[in-house]
Amino acid sequence: MLDLLTRVKNHLQDELNPQGFNVGFNEGFAAGQTVMHTNIQLIPRFKGDVAEPRGGIRWLFPEKAVFWDKKPEEAAPDIGNTKPAQ
């Protein structure tokens, strides 16, 4: 996956010439994972694309984060970190 990430980053750098990238993944519901599959986010960033870039992607698209309005009991269960019965 890291090889693919590097290739995509290089392609985006050539095509879009961003000033930076955010790279991340969420593992487990407690970490913010809402769809339980492996994924990596690669987001090209440009000076001025948000008023305050500190904090990474946390506030990049707050209007798209409709799941923030859900109560924890309404959210998906954390099936990725279930501990085996002892």
C-alpha cells in the first residue's frame, strides 16, 4: 500500500503541484473509522485552501461530517477490535 501511496502522491504532485499533503488512516471506531475496511487518505493541500491548516484534515470539510451529529449508540459498532472471549 505504501508503494501505491507514493506513486499516487508523485502523480498528484506532477498534476496539481500542491504545497503539501495530508496522509492518514483511521483504525477502529474509537479512532474515527466509520467504514470497517482498510483505507488510506491522501489529500493534496494548497496554501490558503482552509483558513487554519493546523490540525490536519480534522476540520477540512466539516459540512461533510454529518455523522458528527449522531449519538455514540447510533454509530457503527467497532467490529475491528473485538476482544476474544477468555
